[in-house]
Amino acid sequence: MNEEYDVIVLGTGLTECILSGIMSVNGKKVLHMDRNSYYGGESASITPLEDLYKRFNLPGTPPESMGRGRDWNVDLIPKFLMANGQLVKMLLYTEVTRYLDFKVIEGSFVYKGGKIYKVPSTEAEALASSLMGLFEKRRFRKFLVYVANFDENDPRTFEGVDPKKTTMRDVYKKFDLGQDVIDFTGHALALYRTDDYLDQPCQETINRIKLYSESLARYGKSPYLYPLYGLGELPQGFARLSAIYGGTYMLNKPIEEIVIENGKVVGVKSEGEVARCKQLICDPSYVSDRVTKVGQVIRVICILSHPIKNTNDANSCQIIIPQNQVNRKSDIYVCMISSAHNVAAQGKYIAIASTTVETADPEKEIKPALDLLEPIEQKFVSISDLFAPTDLGTESQIFISRTYDATTHFETTCDDIKDIYKRMMGSEFDFEEMKRKKNDIYGEEEQQ
């Protein structure tokens, strides 16, 4: 422990584990510690079920009807992976995929007027969807074709739109799309949580819709993937990667002090010993004086004995409730998985509803989602603070991750990882670079 490291990482949440994997692959000497006895921090999967009851201070033990406690792996933070998104790229490039198995999520649904509808994301589905009338369908189809052909490096595909200036609101006008279609395009395809994007340049939104379509094209049923045995497998996969490259892991380590000299981090004190370092990565819980609260998220974990109504009995799905439909500023999300993903006992389903808190009564805010899930066998409610760093690490060399937000996928988490990487290393994160470094260590032959 009394050694010098390039980087010390505190907390084993997904962001921290990916960064520790990347730093180890980059040849840095890494020490990774967590005060908890388990991996994952805020993004852990809890098993057995008894531990979830304890964690939420529920009296007694789970009833017999819940099956064996160890058949459960319940995510504290529900998210899916976009099949063509940044996290999947990180998994593929680092070959962490060799430790994990994924299943495609069976469907994505959107809420309109109290009912849920499948999100139409291909031309055929758009034409068959009951979300839109006939003429609206034609206009939407034209819009999808435009997005598919759009290439930000080829002005011939712009059709009079300036990707860096034209707002998305104007692009919708150009295709004469109505409010309902705008709602599900912005929230269920581009996956925005609020409507602020409407007045921003359209390039980002078009690229988000392309990501959705390309992810969908990979596996067909939905653009989302989910790891067997729960999201807790992800940080552990990256932790193994770090260990292969000489990273040292210590769980159950109380962190007594982050040692600062002349405004710069020089080490971490644990159990009376100091490990020295040049840079530190940690989650907000280790540095409460260097972060600020930027909001709250409510999450309600629901155990069900039935699939969600109107989802064709899907064993997994996502439901998005656009804010306009329930007079809110931000969307409400539902992620549902089941025993098919080895996260619940046979015949059981886990649905997790989440949203950004806007009022003093968050449980009332999330009610529209819970109404879709009835009857609910057991509920676990958590309200967590969202933190963002006030210290960007330029002077202190302390790099703090942001709390996981209410979105249902990992794109914002990956943006945070790339941002921290850039601040630490002074250069953009490059997937290819990482791949090359791995080849150097393994040698080309073993890559086959």
C-alpha cells in the first residue's frame, strides 16, 4: 500500500472502472479502492434479494413467492446499452465482451394519451403504427429517409438545412411533422429528456436519431442490449481488464483522507497508510467539498409477477413517457427485465421507473409510470441527489465523475468518461489508440 502510483481510483462504479481499465491499458500504474465490500458503488446489482430488503430498510424477509433470494440481481440504477453506442464500442475495443453475455431488449414503447404504443423506428413499422394518421406517416417516412441519408461531411445531403445553425424545430417544420410525432421523435428516438433541444442546432439530434436507427438495425427488436446477470457485471468486467494490465484492487478499504500538498493531490490515506499518486479519479461521495448538487432523481424498483400490459408480453422493454404527455419538464422512463436475463426468479419481472425530480412530491410525479405496472408485488423507492464536480481537476489533479442521471442508456456516462479522460491526459479519447495499445501487449497472434 505504501507505494507510488500514477493514478488512484476511489469507488468501483462503472465510470471509475472504465477509466481505471483505460488508464491501465495506457500503461499507467493504477490502485483502485472502494470503501464498500462489493463492486459497483451506486451502479451495483444487489444480490441476494434479502440484501435489497435490508438496503431499503424493509421489515422482514422476502415472501416465499419471490423464489430463491440468490436468483435475483437487482440493478440500483436501471440503464440499457445502445447497440451501436459508445459503451458497446468501449466493450468491443477493450474485449471486455469476453466476460459478458448480452441479450437484446424486446421492445421500446412510448406513452400517448394514457396508452402505450410500440416506437416505430423502421419505415415498415412507421407505416403500420397506430400512433399517426396516414398523411402524417408519409411525412414521417420522408423525414426518416432524410435522416438516414444525412451525412454531416456531405453538404449534398443537407437539403437546404445548415446542421450547425438550423434549429431542430425548423427541421420538423420543413417536414410538416405534428406535435405527437415531434414528441416521440425527440424523446423516444433522439432520447432527449426535455424539449430544450428544439431550439438548438439540429446536427446533434439528427445524429442521435441515426444512432437509434443504426443500433436498431444491428439486432432488430430494439436498439438496446442488456447484460445477463445485471449491470453489476459491467464494472467487474472493466476491473478484470485493469487487473490484467497490473492494476491493483482493494475492496472494503475505508478512505480516511485525500492528501493534498500545495493545492494538488499527492496521495490517499487508508487504515493509517498513505498510497501516493499523481492523479486521482473518484465518485462524488469521496469528495463532498468539491461537488455541487444539481438535482435529484427518483427511482422506483417494482417486482411484478406479470409482463407489462400492452407490450405483447415482452420479457424486457423500455417505456418512455414524454414530458408533454404528463405536463412535466422531463420525461419518465421505465426499464423492464425479467428472469430471461438471470436477474429475477422464474416468472418474475423487475420494472424500474425513474425521472428527474421537479416538485416536493416526487412519488406523485412518478405515478403515471407506476399506473402502467399494476399490480405491483413490492416497491423499493429511492430518491438520490445528483452531483457535478465544482473542481475540474486542472490544479488539484482530482477528477470527479458525475452522478448517473435519469436517462435509460449509457451515452451520458460515456460522455463523462471521455471528458474526464481529456482533462487527465490532455488529448481526446481515441478508441483506435486503445486497440493498438492492447495489441502491443498481447501481440498480434493472440488477437485472432
